[in-house]
Amino acid sequence: MTVVLRQALPRRRKLSRPLGEYCRRFYSDTAISYAPGTLECGVGFFGDGQVLFGTDFPMGSASGEQWTRDIVRAIEDADLSARSRERILGGNAKTMLGL
């Protein structure tokens, strides 16, 4: 593995933008956002257009139903605009899927 990395390093291209700008192109979901602050942090980094509603259903307590309720409550309690909530709860997925 070390040999492979050493061989790859000289070939890597320089990034034209800071690494963080590329990371913000990723999408995130709400599956680990059981607290409003966690969700607010994710939206602050990725933007409300890059966060999708997600759960670990059927994993978790009560076959995942409790975690799903906790995630929905975190979205409702987070310091987000109504527009951001709408986007996270389904608008972004609809846009992504062309619906």
C-alpha cells in the first residue's frame, strides 16, 4: 500500500479550488441528526440544497420508528427556515430525481 501511495502522489493534480469547496458538492442526509444542532451544522456546511431526509429504518429502537420520529423532531426544532425544512423533507429528493 505504501508503495502504491508513493507512486500515486507525484501524479496527483493540483486542485484548482480549496478542498472544502469540493466537499460541499457532496450530499448529506439526516440519518444521524437526532439533535437540532447536528442538523444545523450539516446545513451550515453543505447548504439546505444538499441535505436529504434519511433514516436508518428499520434499524434502531422500535424497529427504527423511534429514530425516525427523533429525526423529524430535530428537523422541526432546528433553527431553519420553512423553505429549508421543505427542501430537506422532500424537495431536494424531488429535484434530484427530476420529479
